[in-house]
Amino acid sequence: MNLFDTPAGFDDPIAMWMGCHRRIEKQLKTLSRLPAHLADKGVDADATNAAQAILRYFEKSGPHHHEDEDRDLFPLIEKRITDAGELARFRELRARLEADHRRMETIWPRLRKPLQGIADGFPKPLDAGDVEAFRSIYETHIPAEDGAIPDLARRYVTPADLEGLGRSMAARRGVEFPA
């Protein structure tokens, strides 16, 4: 029995990828609460710490996660699917998910600038509409991925593919793949 919630590593890239979804959800929850906190308490230590954590995640980990998908995982799954009907459904899903990534990329800069100010302790207005737009994309995006990708990976991706995926994910982050 493991007493600690240890995140999966690069040697289990699908579990690691899904763990990223849980961390995204956590950051989105904090982001969603931040405008009300700012209105009530201003830029206090909690607001500054929250903005710093959100920025850390969505400036580095978030883009890596999307690159994992767009450059490695989705092309790998598409290459491996053998059923024509399933392949067509996957291509449709992939197009939607990648379009979601582009929509996220257009909203994020509008959030980044005020978050950077808040992270530095300055009162900056954080547009609740932008927060909601960003959050709402993920609200459908993550369940769509969680609902399809793990099963497709289990059925079509080989152990060698998984190792290659894990190596690519580790390299993207500048860390060594576990021996």
C-alpha cells in the first residue's frame, strides 16, 4: 500500500499525461476563484501565491502537455489505429482537441498579463469573462481526452511506443528518462 500520492513518471507516459489533467483542473479551480478573492481581499499573499502557481503551470507545464499531445501522442495513435471507422472518429476528435489548444492559446495571453502583475503584488484587473472562457474550454476538452485517449492507447500503442513517448516527454522537459 502506497501512503503517498506519487505522480506517474515518464516510464508510464499515459498515466503521467492523465495526471497532468488533474493538475490542470486544480489550477483552473484556483483561477476561477481568484477574481472573487481579489474583489474581496485585494492582492494579498494568497492572491500572489495563487497567481504565481497558475503562471508556473500554464506557462511551462501546460504548453509541454499540449506538445505531448499534438506532436507525439495524437500522431502515434492515429498511425496505429487500424479500423477505418475508428480512425475517422479519432481524426475528428483530434481536430477538435487541437482546435481547443489554439483557442486556449488565444485566451491565455489576456490572462497572463494581469496574473503576472498580481504575482508581483500589483492590483491588476483579472477579467472574469476571460477566466470563464479559458476554464470552459478545458471543461469539455479534458473529459473528451480522458474518455477516448487512454482506451485507444491501451488498444493500439505498443510498449515500445510508450517508451518512445515517455522519452520524448522527458526530453521536452529537459530531464533524463528513467533507466
